[in-house]
Amino acid sequence: MNRYKFIFFFFVLIFASCEQFDKQKEVTLTQKKAVLKAVDLLNKSKVFLKLKQFEKSLIMIDSAEIIVPNYIGVYFLKAKVYDELKMFDLSKENYEKVLNLDSKYPGVNFNLGNNALTISKFEEALNYFKKELAIKETAKTWVSLAVSYTNLYQPDSSEFALKKALKLDNEYSKAFILLGQFFKDSGEIEQAINYTKKALDLDPQNIDYQYFYGSLLFQNGKFSVALPFLESVVKKKPWDYWAYNNLAQALIRLGNKEKGEKFLLIADSLENKNSIIDLAKNQAQSNPYNVVNWIKLGDDLRGSGRFNESLDAYKSAIFIDNKNEFLIQNVALFALTLKDTISGVTLLEKVISLNNKNADVWFNLGIIYAHQRRYNLSKNALEKTLELKPNDKIALEHLNQVKQWVD
């Protein structure tokens, strides 16, 4: 009898342990699915961040945080959103949450260092970059350390850091360009030219490298060689004061006085505009929560022809004042003039979410959807336009055309 009792209890134990194992397996699978869903949301957030759609990016991050609380990836990405918005107090708060979970998480101290550099806190930046190097040694961190040393007037330490960067990555163009700057500041122009040429060979489309190389050649009296580089810069950056100034001086020295003086006049007009933009940037960075600062920066950049930068500033303004229908609609139309259809449509749809009785926005969406071959959406938008403006003949013509495509 005892034997049978033993066998019975043995099977009970096996059954119980199997049941417990199945439950553990079920929990593990549930956790795995949750993490995968959270990662998918974070990937979507990265896409929105790249498009400067900050509100949507944060919504995705917050959704991921609900699914997987205390997940490092959530805090790190949220910090990067606030980095873009220059809200460094909020980004630091999130980076600290990352460090509380993992004190050696790569990239955190690097990003904190770059934020400190942006607001000219060079000693603080230096300390962050040193911490990052203790966790993970990379060429870009050594270069950022070098920038900190340069701003603290420690040229020897800067040179050492740049050469350490090149030991880790002998094709890191940023290290070469900064060594070019280092030797220029030291008065060794030939050395500066050599290092800058190496940077340009590695990244020939880099407009900043082209300018610096052209300006060094100009400074070294090689005016005809410098000319094509400086001409390339003013074509791609028609707001660049120094490129116009150096190009003008080179032309004058090559005997083309009339054209050179014309470019000098352009340079003079740009100098004042660039000073205004620099001031607006500083104001936006010093108080990023003031929507007026971002709008002012956007307007100043737009007035100088720096349209993409202008759009980015306006998007920051929208994040601050995300219920301002007038602002959002105007930025949407500006984005569309830049052929940024993704931003334009997203912002127009946001206007509709705030006010679905805006006939002009419905009409614009109807036209854009038609161009995108999203005919059902186009039809709905144009029908909504006519509900609000029954006598709109143009909307009616477009709707009749779209109906043919839907059918």
C-alpha cells in the first residue's frame, strides 16, 4: 500500500512541476512578445525623431514604457528626443535613469558631453568624455575630447587626443580636419593643408571640408586652386559669409575685380544676417521652452535662405505649442513648398485633429492624397471640403476626377 502511495505522490510531484514549467514558459513567451512590441514602438519612435516629429516620437516611447517599465532603451531614446529640442535638463534626467540601471551604458556620457559642449560648459564636457572613454574607447569620443581641450586652450592635449582617435580609426575624417585646424592655429599652414586634404579625400562631398580646404589654399596664396572649392561652397551654402568673403578676395587677387567686389557686397549683407541668426540660436538654446524663440529662429533662418534648418526650428516651436492651429497649418504649407510631403501631410492631418472644420486643409489633403494615389482618402477629404464649402467649384472638379479613379 505504501508503495502505491509513493507512486501516486511521485506522479503528483511530476505533474505539479510540469504545470509550473508550462506556466514559466508561458510567462517567458509573454515577456518576449512584450519586449518585441516595445522594440517595434521604439523603432517607430526613431523614424519620427529623424523626421523631427517630436510629439509622435515621444508618444511611441511612452507606449513602449507602459509595456516594458524601467527599460533602458526607453530612457535613452527619450533623452535623445530632448537633446534635439535642446531641453538638456530633461535629457539629463533621462540619461541619469539609464545610468541608474546600468552605470556603464555606452553613449550616455558621450551625449551628455556633447550637450555640455553645446552650451559652452567645456570642463563638464571634458569630464563626461573621460567617463565615456573609460567605458568604451572610440575615435569619435577622443575627437570630442580634443574639441573640449581646444576650447579650454590646451592645444597639446587636443593634439594628443586627435592622434589617439586616428590610432583607433585611421580613416576618421573628423580627426584629420581638426588636426588641420590645429596646425592652422599653430601657423603651420602646409601641415594644415595636408591634414585637411586627407579629410577631404575621405569625405569629398563634405561642404565644410571643402570650405576649410579652399580657405587654407587661399591663405597660402594658391588663389586659382582655391577658387573651385570656394565656388562650390557658395553654391551649396549661399548664406556662408566667410566663403563669399574668401571667394571675393581670391577673385580680386586673380584680377577679376568687378566680380570680386560684387561678392564682397554679398558677404557684407550676410555678416549682419548671420549675427542675427547666431543670437536667435543662443536665445532658443538658453530658453528652449519659449515658443517665440523657436519661431524667431525659424523666421531668421528662412530669411537667409536656410530653409531646412528653418523648418526644423518651426517643428520645435510646434512641439512647445502643439495646439496652435495657425502655426501648424503655416508650417505644413512651408514644408510642402520645400517638397517635404511627409512633414506637410503629417502637420495638415494634425490641424484636422484639432479642427475638422478647416475646409482649406481638407482641400489641400485631398489634392496631396490624389497625387499619392491614395484615392479613397482623397475622395473623403474633398467630400469633406464640399460639406464645409458647398460652392467650391474647384473642389468639385477634383472630386469628380478622383471618383473616376476610385471607380
